[in-house]
Amino acid sequence: MSRLNRFAAAVVSSSILWGSLAALGFFTLIHTGALNDDFFRRYFAGHWIEYCETIMFFIGLAQLILKAGDIAEQRAKVKKFQFDETLPVGDAADEARGLIAKLDEASPGDKQSYLLQRLRSALEGVCRKGSADGLEADLRFLSDMDAGRAHSSHAMVRIIIWAIPILGFLGTVIGITVAIAGLDPKMLENSLPIVTSGLGVAFDTTALALALSMVLMFGQFFLDKQEGKLLEAVDDRTLTLLTRRFPQLGGEHDPQLHGIRRMGEAVVTCVERLVHRQVELWEASFETAKTRWEDVAAAGREHLEEGLTKALSRTMSEHRKHLLASEETAAEQNRKHWQQVQQALEACAASNASQQHELRRQGETLLGVVEGAAQVRRLEEALSSNVASLASSQHLQETLLNLTAAVNLLNSRLEKLTPVGHGFGVSSFGKAA
């Protein structure tokens, strides 16, 4: 915990700081008129002694409030705190050091509690003695120490409870002194206000001191009871946590058993030493055997490498001869196969040439067919036009037929009238028509 954190914690838990702030706020309320009452002005702000008594009262009250909060917090954590459920199986001192390490993991505020300080002190005692013998006596001693620490923690409150009445008596003395000093037998009427004022200061300061000290005493009594209950809870919890983990095999009530236990521990220590010595001897023997085995393995590895090298050399030579013979055989086979492939390629080339010639001839034929198809298409078009012409000239054909018939008739008559060989050629005209 750093110095800055410790300073901040001390400031936060300072009863003087909080008490002074509370008194400042109280007097601010009086002088600003929030507590506009003659009672407060008379008994709390009428004289400088009353100021001192009020400030000391608030400081003591702040101390009691902070203490009450701390007690309540510790009582809430006493029953919740516990170690793990694993019971110790080894040495008591080792177990105690392990538990102290666990206590070191707590927060700084928890480390200042009665329970953790009690546990730490008891475990440190076990570490110092090397055993848990006399643990209950140590716990009783630590309980008495905590009771003394709790009593000393109320020292400031007790001083304030004692000092406030003293201030009241001081105010009484000052008030009476002022009253007596202001008393003039020759002028009783003029000195009477001074006397009453001085007596008022005397009685007011005393009354205020007695009232404030009574409040603080009752508060301290209540806190003493609560802190006593806290210490009892810490005693029970400490016994529950430690006596189960550290069973006592001997102690002040049974010194013989304690001696027997010490002898047993000494025997166990000797046996552990012998075991460690035997382990060291075994390790040395294993190391020697390992060295010898490494030497033998190195020699065997050299012989094995030499034999493997010779065998591999012979095998590689024979394998080289077989590879050369196989290479020659494969080369001859490849040459023959390549000749066959070349012949097949030449035959394929000749076949391709003939096929190309045939394809050229078929192409020319196809061109002639295409041209013939074009001529047929033109003839079809001409025939279609002729058919259309013939359809349009139907009457002409009938006329020609009639004319032909007439010509034929005329020709036959002329043949009858004209000798053979002297015709006019009408028949030929008719045929031509």
C-alpha cells in the first residue's frame, strides 16, 4: 500500500476532520438563521467555551460513528470468512505459511480487522514453533491483546468525555469570576446585569458540558458492548478455523506425548534424508549407466554405419549395371516403336492426301450441282412466267387453233385443185403455226 493511499485512508477515517466539518456546518446553520432559535444561540454560540465544547462533542460523535460502522462491517465479514475445505496433510509450519499467503491476498481494509490479525498472529506463532502445540493458549493471549487494543481504541472518546465537563467547570469559574469582578456594592443596579450575565455563562457552559458528555458516555457504552460481541465472535471463529486444521497431539498437559511426537518427527526427518541420499545414489548409478550405454551405442553405430556403407556401395554398383542394361533395352524398343509410329504417320499422310483429292473432286461436283440448282431455279421462274403468259393468251390459242383448222382445210382443197409438187406451202405454214 503506497504512502498516498495510506494518507487518503487516514484522512477518510479521521474523526477530527469529520467532527470539525460537522461542527462547522452546525455553526453555519446557527449564524445563517436556519436554526434561528434562542436556545441554540444561548447554549451553543453564546461563549467561546461553548464553541469548544460543541466542537469536541462533534469530534467524539464522529469517532463513535466511524467506530460503529467499522464494528458492523467486521461482524458481517466474520462468519463469511473461511479457508478452503482441504485439510492439512503435511507439516504444520508449511501449512501455516500457506495460510498466511492466503491472508496476504485480502484487501488492505480486511487486513486491519480483528479476525485476520488474530489469524495472522496465531499462524506466525505456529511457524516460529514449528508445531501447533499450545495453539489454544496462544489464542487466549491474542484475545486478551485484542481486548486491550479495543479498549485503547476508545482513548480519544474517553479524553473528550473527560475534557468536556472540565471545560464546563472552566466556564463556570470564568462566569463566576466575571460576575464577581463586575459586582460593585455602590452601584448594585448597574452591576446586576453584569453579574447575571456572568452567572448565565457559568451555568450554561456547565449544563451544556454535562449534557454532551452524557450523550457521548451512552454512545461509548453501546459501542463497548457491540465490540465485546465482535471479539467473542472472532474468538469462536478463530478456534473453528484453526483447531480443525492444526490438531494438537501434545502440549503442556501431556509432555510425554509431545516428546514422543518429537522423536517421531526426528525419525521421519532421518528417513527423509536417507531416502534423498538413496535417490542421489540411484541418480548417480543411472548417470553412469547412461554414459556407458552412450559409449556402446556410439561404437555400435560406427560399425553399423561402416557395414551399411559397404553394402550400399555393392548394391548401388549392381543396381547401376541393371539400370544401364535396362536403359539400352528401352532405347532399342523405343527406336523400333518410333519407326512403327513413323510408318503409321506416313500411311496416314498418304491417306489424308487421297482423302483431300476426293474432297476436292466432291467439292467441284457440289459446285456444279449448285450451279445446276441455280439454272433450275431460273428455268422454274421462266416456266412460271410462260405458264402465266399461256394462261393470259387462252383466247389467242383458240383463235390459232381455229385458224390452223381453216388453213388445213384450205390446204386440203388446194391440194385437190393443184398438181403435186406445186403447192403454196400452206401446210408448212400450218405446221409451223
